[in-house]
Amino acid sequence: MRYRATERINHWIVAICFMLVALSGLGFLFPAFNWLMNVFGTPQMARILHPFISVAMFVAFTLMFFRPWHTIW
């Protein structure tokens, strides 16, 4: 097996967080895409959740980035 289950789950967490942050970010940046923020329910909820999802994505991506280092050192 090339990747363990935890590595696959971490990858999907990063991918899903990226899509959610991209949807809300496009809604914030371009007024024509305001309808994308309805994925979160309301634009206010998108504004609240955007930073939290971003932090979760950063943590998961950092774990994914440092995973190969234990084999190098």
C-alpha cells in the first residue's frame, strides 16, 4: 500500500477545506459570485466560517507537508 489511511484522510480534509474556502473567497472577492456563499447558509455564516476552515486547512496541509521528513532524517 502506497499511502496509509490517515494520509488519505488528511489529503481529503485539505481538498474539501480548499473547495469550501475557495467558494466563500470567490463570493467575497467578486460580487457576481455572492450566490456561492449560500453553500454555508448565509453570507454572514460564510464570513464567520471562512477563517476557521482556513486554519483547519493550514494545519492539515502542514501535517501533509512534514510527513515525508521522517523518512529523510
